[in-house]
Amino acid sequence: MRLKAVLLFLSFSLLFSGPLSADNETLATIESRPGVRQKFILIQPPNPTASVILFAGGHGALDLAESAVGGVAIGWGENNFLVRTRRLFADHGFTVAVVDAPSDKKKMNAVWRMGAEHAQDVLAVIQQIKKAADVPVWVVGTSMGTFSAANAAVRLEPAVSGLVLTSTVTRSRRRWKIHRSHPKAVIDMALETIRVPTLIAAHESDGCRITPASDAGLLKAKLKNAGPVKVVLFKGGDPPRSDPCQALSEHGFWGIEKKVVDAVAEFIEHN
């Protein structure tokens, strides 16, 4: 097991090493609501052309802290698709913010992610990063993080300039509180109110039951007032190292991360 862990670490290092180092990352903490602290990883390249706010999947509680060796320590979710590719986004000249759960939430479920208080926290992050660079802000979510990204696009226009949904949750689990009201999960949100450019990205072989690529057309149809809306389906990658709903599989674009980030960046740059 120790050898496998070392090999996995080396593969991450080789795949995601680039012009930006850990020294370029800082831990930002702001008061987003009275008495509530919102933490996020911040990467600020010179002369950014846009900003991206990245929402991890799962419960979204990254447990961010200052690292003893500099940079940011991530207590949970380091393998998440958007967390592990954050520097690839920065390499495209984007300011990057990777948001943690707020201080009053140990975990973020779908109900919370669709709520007004979560949107208020995200707005505070937008306002903070715009102080350094007043450029368009895009919200990008993966898996459960697509609830957060869609919620921001629904509630925060015109502060949000664009939306990217990757491995979108389109089927609620029966045990979830939202199953009756949102059986189609993100599709049942008020997506028809979104008017900003939107990219939908999925892996054709995503084996997670709640994020099938086959639902991309239904998702696009619900975004009838957004524009433009583009669906990109990816293929290939490396053999999975996790179960189908975890990040080291087709669900998390394992092995084709750069290809996916490049496609997202191209869409942002042209819209």
C-alpha cells in the first residue's frame, strides 16, 4: 500500500506540475455573513483574463488551513477533480478560488448548496477576488458541486458571468431530502432563469448512477434561456483507481484532466 501511495503521489506531481508552485497559493478567509468565516484557496496569476470559482463534489468541506511548510493544507478532497486541477486553470491566466464549506457548516448537502446563504457566501468570495482583478467571474462545479455552481448562476447574476457544469448530478438518490422536490437533481433547479454562457462537460463512460452522461441533453434543454450552451462529451483516460462515483475514475476525468481543463478554458475565453 505504501508503494502504491508513493506512485500515486508521483503521478500527480508529474501530471500537474507547471509554472505555478505552491508558493502562488494563499489561504483567504473572509466574513461572508455575520459571524461566519468563508475560507478559500486563492491563486492569482499576473494580469488575469477571468476568474473561476471552483466547487468540489462530495460534502465540499475541504478543511483548509495554513500549511506548516507554506501554501495551503487540504484536509479533505485533495483528489477531487477541480481541487487537483486548480493550477491548470491558473496556467490559463485565470484567478482561481477553491471554496471550502463555511464555518457554520461541517458539510454541505444538496439542500444547503441550493440555498440563499450559500449564494451569499459565494457572492462575498466574488466581491473579494474582484478587488484584485475586476474581470468576469465564472462558477465551475463538479458532481455535488454542480448544485453550488448552478445555484450561484441562478441567484447571483450579473455578478456571475458564466457557468460550467462537470459530471452534473441529474438523478437524486432516494434517501436524499430533495428526492421528492428534485428527482432530477440539478435539472429540477430554476435553470430556465440562467442567461449566462454555460458549458456542460461529461465523460461518456461515467459509471456513477447519479451523473450519467446520457442526461446532458435534458440538462441543456432546461437551460433554454442561457446562451450559448455547449455540451462536450469526453472519452478515454487512465484505468480507474476509485469507485465510479469518486474522483479517480471517469467521473473525475481521471487521466484526461488537462484535456478537460483546456476545453473549459477555451469556452471561457471565447464567451
